[in-house]
Amino acid sequence: MRIGSRPELWKRGRVPAALALLLGLFMLLHAKVPNRIGNLGSLAETFLPWFGLFIPALLALALWRRSASAVAALLLPVVVWLNLFGGLLSDKSHPGSDLTVVSHNVGAANPDPAGTARDLAASNADVLALEEITPQAKPLYEKELAKTYPYHTVQGTVGLWSTLPMSDTRPVDIETDYGPLADTKPADVKMAYNRALRTTVATDQGPLAVYVAHLGSARVNPRAGFWTVSRDRGAQALGKAVAAEPNERVVLLGDLNGTTDDRAFAGLTSQLRSAQDTAGNGFGFSWPARFPVVRIDQILVRGVKPDSSWSLPATGSDHLPVAAGISW
């Protein structure tokens, strides 16, 4: 108490104290960061958990400066970060589930699609979604997965394999091809690069609507900033499709090229909840596979209960497969 009452300790370190307050306010008000310039708001929300790394750095600076005011100011970012992400630090999974689902962007440049297929078949998933399937790799996936999954569909670059019967399967238009010439292209040309599908999986508890999607890429470059035009357009179209889905039980599997913290996915996250946030252990980062820093591969649900969520070991892809157990 005597040390903390020294006036000079509170006068020191005004710069780290100000930085700590700015960090806390930034994380608290991240939704107010505008997207008008280079999509800065979405970019910040994509990497929002990592802003917590500034806290120990500022703490070290405050201790070096022997600044009581800077240490006190750090309470704000600590409280805000824990409020945003503290719940992800504990294991929220529960044993047992009725259905196991897996989603994996297998990667167009995957050097071993057959090996990837065998690894995924060994996951014991009841429903397996693949994204970024190339025409060259498609026969390999179909061959390697045929014994485990008697039912499957491939719609363009996305596919679904299932141990349970499927029906009412169709592509979903997420406006990948957009513009005045889009309607002039033949259906078979559009199907070649289709990136979303919808089907009904027959379960013991009733029909389950399953969506598989691979939204457009996000890029960071000096001229455009955080470029997400195609992705955001696809997210809006996918949100409309889910909103129009008559089945109360819905699972969305796919590479959304963004995190659920990103405001661009509000149309989806307002209807669906993340299996990882609800029943996972940790952040569940999925990309890049060698050193994951963000979770852009998602399993979102409605009308079913997530029991567990986890990442599978790396394959030949630059993404990690993600899995979840769900029940009714």
C-alpha cells in the first residue's frame, strides 16, 4: 500500500497507460471500426483474439517503467478480452452424440488427395463435406470414400459423403458468378465452378438439412486493403438461402474464408450458432495448417445441439479438417 501510494508511480508511464486504454476501447468498440476504408473493421475482427497479445507486452512495459497507472489501465483490455474470448479457454464438450460431421477444404493443390480421403474416412464421420474439389481429384475422392460412404454428391467444387441416405440435393447459388453476363452462361459451365450445395440427410431423429459452402477468398493488398467482395456477396446469398430453409434442423459445413467474429457473417450467425464456440475447447484455429492463426472453416448449426467440436490432424491441404458431434 505504501508503494502504491507514491505519487511518482502514478505519474510515470503515461504513454503505456494511454496505449492500454486505447487497446481496451478498441476491443470493446471493434464493431464501430468502419469498413469504408479497406474493410478495416472486418480485418480487425478476423484477428481480434490476437490483440490480446498486446496485453503482456504492455504489462512488461508498465513494470519496466514502474508505472502504477499503466498497470491499472491494463485492467480494461484484460476485462474486455476475457469477456469476448474467455469462454473459449475452457473445454465445453460433452461425451456422446447422435451424429458426427466433418468439413475439410481439401485444397486444389493437395499433392495426395487419395491419402487425404483415407485419413478422412478414418475419422468415423457420419457426414463428410469436402470443398475445393478439382476435376482431376474428384475420381480419387470418390474411389477412396466409396466403401465408407454409400451415399454422396458432388456439385461443382463441393461435395458431401454420407453413411445415411440423402435426398432433395441441389446446388445453391451464392452468386459466385456475378454481373450482366452471368445469366448468359450455360448451366453446365456454371456447375463446373459451383461452390455450394444443399441436401437432406435422413437420420433416425428425422430429416436434417445440410449445406456445404466454400465462399470466395479474402485477400489483403496495399491497393484494396482487406478485399472480401466475393466472399461477402456469397455470405449474404447463403444467409438468404438458410433463412428460406423450411427444415428447422440445419447444419452448415464449409470454408467460409472468415471468422464468426466478422460482421460480414451477421446474416448467418444471427440464424446459426458455432459448434466450436458452443462445445469446443479453445479457438479451434484451422488455417494455415502448418501454424493455424484463424478459424475460417466453420460448422454452424440450428435446431440441433452441438456436443463437441475439434480439429483433425493435418492432411495434404493447407487447411485443417474440422469436426463436431451433434445430437437432438
